[in-house]
Amino acid sequence: GNGTGGGISGTVAGPAYQAGSAPSAQRAVPDVAMDADPATGVATFINGAWAAYLSGGTSLSAPMWAGVVARLNQSRAQAGHAALSVTPASSWVYTTPAAAFNDVTVGNSAPLGAADPCLAALTCIARPGYDEVTGRGSPHVSSLAGPSPPSGRQYHSVPPRRIYDSRPSQLGPGQTVTIQVTGGAVPAGAAGAVINVGVTESYGAASGYVLLYPADQARPTASTVNFNQGQTVANLAQVALSAGGAVNVFNAAGYASVFLDLGGYFSASADAAGLYRPLDTPKRILDTRTQIPASNPFRAGGPEQMDLQVTGPAGSGLPPAGAQAVVFNLTEVGGDASSYLAAWPAGSPFPGVSNLNFPPARVLANRVTVPLSADGRVTILNAVGTTNVLVDVAGWYSGGAPGDDTGFKFTPRNPSRLLDTRGPLGGHPGQLGGGQSLTVQGLGSAALAVNVTVLQSSANSFLAAYLALPPDPWASSSDINFQPGDILPNLVVTKVAGDGTFVVYNSVGQADVFVDVAGVYG
């Protein structure tokens, strides 16, 4: 006959996820139903010619189902949901609500007609609920795609403060801790947070990484801070929160001390404050090497701090008066001691947190999101020794004042990898060469928050992400400055082109790059 081959397996034991569905201790063969009738199959083009027959049955339904799952996972990834998965104990097909399937309740697959013994055994009759003919039924694909991502949220600044420090203990290999973010300064219902993630005192593995992700999501393939053994490094993260307002902190290998500094959060707001305004090209407002602006000292001696005017008049390309917070890349060049830089609203006391930790004789950078004082200034502190400091403004969050009430809301999401030159992901297998750029396919949005990591480099170089490649990248800003052997990340908030793409450029040598998306602006 041409009916389904459903039934009970004679050799495979029933998996835990079928308990309560299949009426047997053995594996019930069908999980779902697809169109398997050869008479409604598809034409097949094989070796340059059309086949003389239609392909139907399992030959059609199996690849159809594989395609459905692939499309579902793609949609779920774009919405920030975990991928569909099957383990010996759990299968998403059986944990999905019944409304996600069309329950087939009429018909049978008795190939021998009315005398077929499968009718008496009820193993070939479609009936309400699970049955051995059609499984749970045929899929409603839109229901399986998972809930829609939350609508965009606006940014709210908080005074920088430390919300977690593993010291004197350390996170061990494969260890995960859950940190409650909401409560106190961050209200319940916040969808995401801006957190500076620091790692120090690592040992036991040549390299490793720490990942922040929503506490109610499966751990994704992504990273927040990558580091070599013994390295002290920090990276800004824009991370989605669980429904309960928590994040998981995962340490992949070895032992490491980890600390988290909260800078702000994303939640719905009734006014126009907290909308993001990205610049097409970052604007340098401080370079102590060349005295930009001329009023600042040539070098920032430590402990020494300087106040920097960030806002400017209309047409200056700077945040306007009344802007709530600024996003900039903070770079130190050639410090003569192990130290750190910190940034906070001018006129406020030092909050006791750091934004960029660095050893002597290096060039290192980190993204900073910092509230502005009422007159639009930030204070920058160098703790020890002397170093040159650069500030490149990437954008700002509106304060809701007239003329500063436009911009984009942010939708945080479970991190996912867009590009990895170490493999085929993203369409650029192989290292990025000196003077070369690659195009990264982002998501449908106006701007993206992405974590960019560089590793396995062959030369001293810099990496930068742009809306479009500038005529002279050397005259533009950089996002990551690195040496051979470094593993360095940095959060990049970049506008994207109309087709959802942006450009990553490497100046010298060869380097591997991977890019993880943390959220979208739109």
C-alpha cells in the first residue's frame, strides 16, 4: 500500500520525551505528520533532466521536515530564542503546546484493508492526540517559531556600580553563576542591561572566554570576553535579561576572577528619552597625543583626571545639550605602568569602577556608555603612571529635550554568531588580510550592537567596523588594537546599510575575526 509506515519500533526503546504520549515502552515511530502522498509529490530535476515521476512519500516528507526545522531555527535565532533541540530526555516537538500542530484525527493506514491486524491493535488509526499514524499532527510553522521578540526599549542611565565580583573566589572551568540585575536601580521588567565585564587572574588554560546571556535561555555559541592566561581585560556588553531580570555568567575554561559593573538598562518609557542616535562615522573628540582639543593636557598622568566636554552645538556632529548618555570608544596608547581608565559624569564622585584595564607599552580600547553631566561633560581618570588617551564618539542616547527626541529603540537578544573566519560561517573562511575588508550580513535593523573579537593575528594592527569602508581607514577611528598572540574583544554599535550589512577592516597582517550580535536598534 501507499499509506504511512507508522507504528511501534521493535528494537528502539521508548525515549523519555515520549512518556505519556506513545502507548508503548518502545519508540513510536512518527513524531509529526507531513504530506507524504506520492500523488501530491514534487517534480525532481536530476543530472540535468526532469525525472519521469513525482517524488513523494518519505522521500519528500523527510527533507520537507528538515527544511521546516532549518527555517524555524533561523527565525528563532533572529528573534533571540534558543535553537530547537532534541536530547534523550527532551524533545521540543513534545514540549511544544498542542496548538502548534494540526491534530489529524480521521483515517487509517491499513495496507491490507479491513482485515489488517493493525486496525485491531490501533496502531494504524488516526485518532485525537498522539497516534502511531500521524504523531502529534502536521505543524503550524508560525506557532513553532516561538514568541515574537520584545518591542524596542529605551536606555536609562544609572550611576556606575559593581553588581558582581567573584574575588577572592574564581569561576572554574564550565562553571555558570546567575546574577540578579533587576531590583534597586534597575526596575522589574527591564529587557536588557549595559554591563562592563572584567576578567583577571586567569590560570589553568592557555586561553578562555566568559559569556553573559539571559538566565532563562539555552547557552548560545557566542562569547563576551575572550582572554589569554594571565591577561586582565574588560569588555562592554549589552545583554538581554531573563523574564526574571537575571543573567548567566559562564566561564569556558580554566579559572578566572570575573567582575561586572552596571552602567544602565533598557526598558519601555512613556517619553522620548533613551533613543539611540548613531553617527555614520565616529568622531574623535580627544587625542592627548595631538592635543585634540587644545585645552586638554598632553598626557594623562596618574592618578590624574580630566573633564571632557562631549556635547556641542547643532551641526557639530556631537551630542546636543540635554543628551542623556554618550557611547564612545576609549583607547589608551603607550602607558608606562599597569593601570586603568575610568569614565563617569563630571561633577560626580569617582564611582569606584573601571572601564579599560591595561599593562604598560600597549594600545588597547574598550567601548564605554557613560551618563553625561547636566552641562554635557564626562570625567576620565588614569589611575597609575602616564598614558595617552583617545575618545571616539559613536553615538548618544537622547534626553528627551526638544530637538533630541528622535532615534532608535534597542531590542536585546540572546547572543548569536554572525561571522567566524575560522570556518564557513558568514561566508568568509580564512583570515582577513592586511588592507582587506569583509562584509558582514547583519539583521533587518537600523543599527546593531555586535561583539567583535580578533585572534591569531600575525602583526601589530587595528580592526574597525564601519557602515561603509571610508576612503582612508587609517585616518578614521579604530575599534580593536592588537598584537600577535592577542585575543581581544570590543563591543561595536554600528549603523548598517540598507541591505543590513556593515564592513569590518583589518589594517596590517593576517587575523581571524568573529562577530556575535547582541541586539538590534530600530
